[in-house]
Amino acid sequence: MSAAPAYSYLGPAGTFTEAALKQVPEAAGKVWHPVNNVGEALDDVVTGRSVAAMIAIENSVEGGVSATQDALANIPGLRIIGEFLVTVNFVLVARPGTTLADVKVVNAHPVAYAQTHLWLDAQLPTHGHIPAASNVAAAASLLLDKTADAAIAPPGITDHHDLVVLASDIGDNPNAQTRFVLVSRTVAVPEKTGSDKTSIIAELPDDRAGGLLDMLEQFATRGVNMSLLESRPIGDAMGRYRFVIDLDGHILDERVADALLGLKRFSPNVIFLGSYPRADKLEIEVTQRYGDEVFIEARDWLRGLISGEH
Amino acid sequence: MSAAPAYSYLGPAGTFTEAALKQVPEAAGKVWHPVNNVGEALDDVVTGRSVAAMIAIENSVEGGVSATQDALANIPGLRIIGEFLVTVNFVLVARPGTTLADVKVVNAHPVAYAQTHLWLDAQLPTHGHIPAASNVAAAASLLLDKTADAAIAPPGITDHHDLVVLASDIGDNPNAQTRFVLVSRTVAVPEKTGSDKTSIIAELPDDRAGGLLDMLEQFATRGVNMSLLESRPIGDAMGRYRFVIDLDGHILDERVADALLGLKRFSPNVIFLGSYPRADKLEIEVTQRYGDEVFIEARDWLRGLISGEH
Amino acid sequence: MSAAPAYSYLGPAGTFTEAALKQVPEAAGKVWHPVNNVGEALDDVVTGRSVAAMIAIENSVEGGVSATQDALANIPGLRIIGEFLVTVNFVLVARPGTTLADVKVVNAHPVAYAQTHLWLDAQLPTHGHIPAASNVAAAASLLLDKTADAAIAPPGITDHHDLVVLASDIGDNPNAQTRFVLVSRTVAVPEKTGSDKTSIIAELPDDRAGGLLDMLEQFATRGVNMSLLESRPIGDAMGRYRFVIDLDGHILDERVADALLGLKRFSPNVIFLGSYPRADKLEIEVTQRYGDEVFIEARDWLRGLISGEH
Amino acid sequence: MSAAPAYSYLGPAGTFTEAALKQVPEAAGKVWHPVNNVGEALDDVVTGRSVAAMIAIENSVEGGVSATQDALANIPGLRIIGEFLVTVNFVLVARPGTTLADVKVVNAHPVAYAQTHLWLDAQLPTHGHIPAASNVAAAASLLLDKTADAAIAPPGITDHHDLVVLASDIGDNPNAQTRFVLVSRTVAVPEKTGSDKTSIIAELPDDRAGGLLDMLEQFATRGVNMSLLESRPIGDAMGRYRFVIDLDGHILDERVADALLGLKRFSPNVIFLGSYPRADKLEIEVTQRYGDEVFIEARDWLRGLISGEH
């Protein structure tokens, strides 16, 4: 393990992932290690090359990032320790001297291309598309050869490359955001902040119909709200799924702990990804019925029943 | 409290309640205190005049005994410590010298009368009915005055009174049984036997629709079977009920304890009446999913998540 | 069937059941037929001796009237056509010349006795009790012999018998009410009034755990509120129950009809007792989601999907 | 609309989508129209240029095809009329004369690359990756320039291009399959076959907690099994989802129709995508309780109750 703690992220400099990592106070002044994909980022964490990795987990337009969800399901020993939101917007960049009228071929990462296609269809109806491995790679390619005339890139790209902006704010959805998580090796859970989220991945038992309904009851009967439910194929056969779930609250909240116990008893495989402060800073409102003190009082009552005190 | 422990029961000698008390080994050779109603029996227990009282709680034909259910809901400090079944059958008795053809008027407790009315309608179609306060009182009345010609009584009545049996087995349902419970003051729960029952009374919260459904979910999500559910009016207004519930299993079974915790958090008023050996000796089968070890493993797992061990 | 339509009720004149029948406009000026019990009353309806019978079905203090619930479950061809509430109060009556200090023995119907026992314990702590077959019979007995010194009776009893009131308002619960239903032979359901109730009796399927929960889901998923749920033993063995259920709304309400369809598919035995105007005149509030038009629109939508219109 | 009916598919010739289209008997001998993406394919259907389009909807390893799911949610007037499974396998191809040892850079569609990465890591640990727009385009690129040395392509690629196979069966999961659907304009639903599937997309109401649970109850209470549940962001804000659902059975099955009615009443937006024969030919087993005749009998019963027949 390196003396100076490092942080891995999808590079190079200028990506949205880098923008997410800039939101982490502890990462300031540390070594930042750009990687090419989520597998490499998590491998850095598992092997100790980095103390943590920033990875994209969900986009408000495109949905869950499958590669991240599947990696978290399959690689043991990881823990989510933070969540960060980055507003996703795009610019069209080109080599100096190029005008919008000159653009015939556009280099773009497929996700960025999907999120700007309305603008492209309207402004450049006859353009061709060359896919890139990342948003920054799309821009960088313009300086390597002349196959493409322009590229779709994050707004800060001109800080890193000698390119000019032909058009700004070309994302089709001005509210688009990407949600990132900071992942470390397994550590003790942090303290509650009152604005926390708990992430898990769970499989359903094979041997009963209505399994999903029964799983969701585990949360509902404890007043635990679910803010995300995504199914992912387990991959061994068509029709077998695991579920990626985000819960409002922290594992040290009594109602969340009790729901996790219920889930663990029910599911053949539960992966706890972590309890961590929410990026949206939303205070979790809990009705009095599901407050910690209600759980504690019930346990005291049960103890008294058994001992015969009351 | 008396030096010699006493047992109270609905008397006089010869009642079905006495037959239930004869099934209690600890009561053999002790003082037996006959009382007139369930209130008196429970008052003996509360004041310490008796160590326990035997009271009828359900009849297989007539249903729950409302007076018992309501008394258990309203009198604090009681605990059911045993359950006993008595097969209910009836004889028609009369003063010596009477024949069936002589019978014009029958003295009978209303519950006994209800359970023999098919036989009476067939054999004595024009009879009149005088209600009695208990089955034994019905028989005893024949020796006090001549208002009635015959009485419906428990089979052993001729051991206690100078009467003759005109007809036996006159109950309309040959399988009729009455379920009795032995009630003491609040004590520590007994050990599990593997064939146990847990009795509770619970009210629903006022402030939510579907409350009964939510209450039943507390049992279903823990694999706890409910063998009795009866509603009783709380009594303050039409439409307000409490529920008398029997669960398969013992409060020291993890799944039952967890269900009771869930119920306590949910209900504004839960009365635990006791966990005690079943009269029917039925072994409670629990699927592996709801076994004690599953609950213990889940708690160990949760602890490890919080500490960061795994 | 008699030329003049008759109405049966638990007599004699002066009972609470008669007070309920006085609330029925159609019964005014018709023959009123007093009977001794609910079986006789319903037999009058089945045979056509009466067009309808008034019978007590629930008391706010004592709960459901088992005999009525069981009779409605077992006698086919009946339909509840109306519901009536009577405030239940009691007076203590005696032969002229008797004072409260003279009262040693009280004649009373067991239900009336149960509802006045606090008053009796306070005012006549050493009294004896003789049970009667009805509230009016208790009073009438005072004029037949001198076994009892006083009787518990309905307030209007002195209109019918030469007795004096020793004490009024002696019921322990001033809000006590009894709910009566008017029962006819099976007829077409009446029109909706917006303030209706639907009564059913249903058995659970034997072959599945959690049957009660599943049955209640049939109502919950259609937004149908349940105002009464009582279990009654089927009577063939301990532990087998049927459920007496009252639903808010009318069988001609789409959501109620749909819930009944669901229940019929689920239950091995459903008895529809009727949809009828409520005694409490409460308007049933239905959220927009469960309104009739939502059901009709959904059916139109389904038809269009199948035909390919949309 | 063209005189000869055309079928659109993700081209060019040689793709897995073409393999799916070859399974459609009606398409034999018709015009096949290769397109570049699912939007173009569905646009051909909407405008009438094609009678149907074959599009990929799910991969057993990679999960749901987001672009397809989102297009079906957003483009009105479409109907799925068939389902087809294609086993997904890959070959590594190169220009004639190339050996495996020569391969430094691999051109591959990102999904194909994800499904072969274990093989690539083992056999070509130091390779570089250039992304392509489709599996066939990856192969075709080898003949346009020499940027890449090899390409990942479907097994039949050498029928269309002058390339050689360096390695076969290089997919990491030998059971990988892709599920395709054939989509036409809205038409009447086809007849039941006994082995059918029904696809829908539904949004949850905003105004209630536990909405997903309530939605799933609509299926569970009718015995309708759900073989797929995927969430997709609606796209307007983080945390708002719609659900893509496959049900076992046909809209003309009574239980499915009834569940759809329940869903329509519940959900602010339900899109019916179609009922169609299953690719896996699995006979749908229905317990007697949920059979068509049970629904029909219940309706007859309800009619009789209302009319007073019984």
C-alpha cells in the first residue's frame, strides 16, 4: 500500500467523475489515480493501491450503471462511504478555427451521444457518429487525427485541451444528474447524520412465489422507505435476477437494522454495500411509530414479559 | 394468602370446569374453591386467595366465551399457565321415578340448552325451558322445587345428586369440546416444550386504514401461524374492537418474540396473556427459514456489518 | 303466505326488538308476530308466515349475537334489508309497594344482568340473581310468583305491566346500543343510497397458510373498508372458523362488486347477506381512485386494448 | 406504405438481430430493412415503411436494453407481436494472414466486449480496445483501415466479409442469450396459445408510500406471476421511475385481464405493449383457483345476488 493515500476515478482529468471526486474534502491534496473503467477502480481499492474509488452508479436519464451494480455485487470486501451528485451537461468542442457549419462527423461517448441526440438532430441533422471510450477521450481524439470534426465533452474540457467551444448546454435534459459513490474497503459504518442512505443488493429465494412482494414487506412493515429498486440479471440464466436497493436511513437506525435482519433471514444472499450520508442532504422523516425509542421500548417490554415483571 | 395453595373454578362440584381442573397434577390434594363466575375466579387470583383459577375460554360449537375474554382484557396482572380440553356431553336427569314421557319442562343453562336443542326438538317437541345459572344448578333445582321435570347436566352429575339419567349423549355435536385455561398471577414464562401456544389481546391503531391487515402482516412476515382470531367490542362505542389472538409457538421462540416486538410497536395496547403448553400436544412445525438459528445468524451478521468485520 | 303481511320479532311487546321494529315505516299498521328466539323468527320468514323478521345482531358492549350470526350462516334464502340501532338502557322494576331496600332477589335476562352488574354491585351488594328468558319475561315473572323482588327491564315496561320503577338508567355504559337487522326472503338488492352497508359470511380455504390475510387483501386492494370482522366456529371441530364481515358500501358500488368477485373466487363458501341502508346514515367516502367511473374507464381501456383500438 | 411489406432490424446482415428475424416465418421472402438503432427501427413501423421491426429487449448477462425499454415507453401506437431468443456467442476475426500472436488492438461493440473480457484478459492480456457501433461494424472496420488487428463478431460474420476466424466460442458465459421482440403498429391481440406473455410499462402514483408493494399486490391477488420487473428512470428527475413488467399469461386470460384492470385503476400511466406467444414455449400452469371458469362462475354468482335469484 502506498504511503500517500490515493483515490481512483474514471479519468482522465476533466471527466464528470473527477468533478465528483473534487467534492470529497479528504481527497484534497492526495494522489488522484485516473483509471479506464469501474473494474480497474475497484481493483485499486481491493489491492490497497487506493484508499477509495469514485464510481458512477446512476444517471437520472440513462438509469443505473450496470457495470457498477454488477461489480459491487460480485467483488467482496467493498463498502460505499459517500454519495455525490454531479449535474451533467455537455459542450460541443472542435479544433480552433472550426465553425459549426464545418461539422460533419462527431466523436462522442455513447451515453453522452444519447443525452444530446435531440440537439444534434436539430442542429446537425446529417452528422455521422464515431463512438469514444470516455467523454474526455472523445475530445482528445480531435487532436490525434482528423476523422472527426467535433466532439461532445464535459464543460471544463478546454482547461485541459487546446479546443474551442462551438455550442454549450447541448444536453437534452437540463436537469440531468449523475450519482456517484465513493467506495472503500470494508470498514465500520460511520455515525448517523440524520440524512443517510443504506445500499444493499439482495437475491430472492427460489422456492416461493411472490418472493419480491415478501421482500418488500420486510421494509414496509418497519416503515422503511425504498428510494431505488433495480433488477439486474444474475447472469447464469434468463429470468434470474438480483435487486439493487437503496433505503432511506442508516443501519444504526433501529427500523433499518430490523428490516435488514428480516431481509437476511429471507434472502439467500444479501450484500450490504454501506450506510452513508446522502448527497441530497434530505432529512429522513420518520413517523413516531418507527422511531428508535419505539423499538427500544418494545424490547424492554418483551424482556419484562419473559421475566414476569409485567 | 392462605398457607395451603387453593385453586378456584366454576362450581359446584360436577361442572365441566371441575373436570378440567382434575387434569392439573399440581392441583391434586389442594384446596379447590368453587365460585359462581369468571370474575370471582379471577378476583381470587388477583387477591391471592387462590394460586390459580380454571376458566372456560372457548367452546368448539358456541365459540369464544365473551366474559372470559373481556375479563382477561380488563384485569391486569394475570398470566395463562396452562390449557385443557374437556369433551362436552350432556345427560337428561330427573327425580327418581320420572320417565321421559313425564317431562314437560326442562331446566338448563342457556349454553347447554343451545347444544342439545336438536335432540330436545326431536324427543320432547312440546317442552318448556327454564334457564339456569350453571349446568349443575340446573340439576340441583330439581331437588328444590317441582317447576321443572328434568334438567340438562354433565354426565357425572349423579355422583353428586340423587337423580336418575333419562337419556345420555344428548349433545347435538358429538365432537363438542370446551377449552379451559389455568390462570395465575403474572410470573416468568415457563420453558418451551416444542408444543406451545401464545395468547395475546391487541387493539388496532385508530389512525390508519387497513390496520388489521397490517397487524396480521406482523405474524405472516415472521412465519408465525395464528390459530385463533376473535374480535371483541372495546365497549365504549359501536365499531371499536380489540382482537383476541392465539399464536402457534412460545415467546422464547425467536420468531414469536420478533412478531411480538413488531406487534408492540404497532398496537396502542397489547396484552400478553402467556405462553404455555398446548392441550392438544401438537408439535409446532417451523420451516427452516423461521428457525431460531436463522434469527441468531442474522443478528451476528448485522453486528459484523456494523463493526466492519465483513 | 298470509293476506296481511306480518313482521316477526322477539317478543313480547316492550322488548328492545319491538323498539327496533317501530323504526320501520312499512311495518306500521301490519300484523306484528312476537316470537321466542331468532330461530323461530327466521323460520317465520322462510315459511312465509312473515314478510320479514327483526333480529338483534350486535351489542356495543356484549359484541356479536352468536345465535343470530350462526342462524344467518346456516339458513339459506334470507336477505338483510335494513339496519336499526336502539339505545339500550334499563330500569329496575318491582310490584307496587316494594322499595329498593326490600330487594333481595333480582330476575334478569343474562345479557341485561351483565350490563347492569356495576350498578347492582354498588346498590344491592348482597342480591341474588334468577335468570330470565327475555327482558320482558323477567318483569312479567314478578306478577306470576314472588321468587324475585325486582326485575331488570326495558324503560317502557310499565306501559305493559302493572309495575313500578325503583331506579332508572341503571345500565353501566350510557352509550350502549344494540344493532338490529330486518331480514326477508331473498329479493333483488335495493338501490344505492350513498350510505349503505354490505354483510357477508365467508369461510377460508383450508389449503393455504395466511388465508385470512389473503382474504382481507381482497378488500384492501379495492379500497373497501371493513367495519366488522367476527370469527364464529363452524362447529365441526375446534379451530375451524367462518368470518362475519360488514363492508362499507353497496354491492352496486363497483369496488364492492369487484371485491365480492375476488372473495368468491378465493373462498370455498361465501354467503351474501345483503346490501342495505345504514342505520347511522354515515355517507361512505370513497377516494377518487376507487370511484365507479375509475372502474368503468378501466374496462373501456381493456376493451380497447383487446380490439386494438389503442 | 410500400406494396411489399418490409421488416426492419438492426443491421447490417450478420447481426444477432438478423438471426432473430430469420425465426419469423412471415418475414421469409419479404423486404428486410437494416437500420442503425432502435429509434430508426420503430420509426419505420410508426410511419408504415415497415410492417414490423425486430429489436433486442434483454440480454441474459447484460440485462434489459435501456434504449428499447425507453423507446417503447415513449412512442405510442406500438404492439409487441412476437418474442424470439438468440444464443449469443462470439468469434474473434481478423484479416487473412493475421495470427492470434499478431493481435494488439481489438475493435468491438461495448456489449460484446463486456461479454468476452474474461477470454480477452486471459488470451490477450495487453490488448487495446476500440469501440464500434455494432458487432458487424466492428468486423467491417478491419477492412476499412488498419487501426485494429482483430474484431469481436457474431459467428456467421465470415459469410459476409473476407475475414478469418482466430478463435471461436469466446463468450464468457456459454448460456448467454438475447431476447428480441417483433413490434408492429397497434393491432388486435392475437388468440391465446396457452404459452403466452404479456408486457406492460407502468408508473406508480406519487401520492402514496408503498406504491410498488400495492402494485405487485394487483398481480399476486389474482395469481399472476411476474417474470420480469425492471425499473427505468422517467428521466425528469432523480428518483422517479417507471417499471417494465412481463407477466405470465395472455390479456384474454381472465386473471390477467382482471390484474390489468386493477393496475389501470391504480397507476397514473399504464402502457400495454402486447400479449404474444412465448419464445420458450413454456406452458403457463394456473392453479384451479385462478382458472377462467372460476372468474366466470363468480360473475354469474354476483349477477344472481343482485337480481335476487339466490
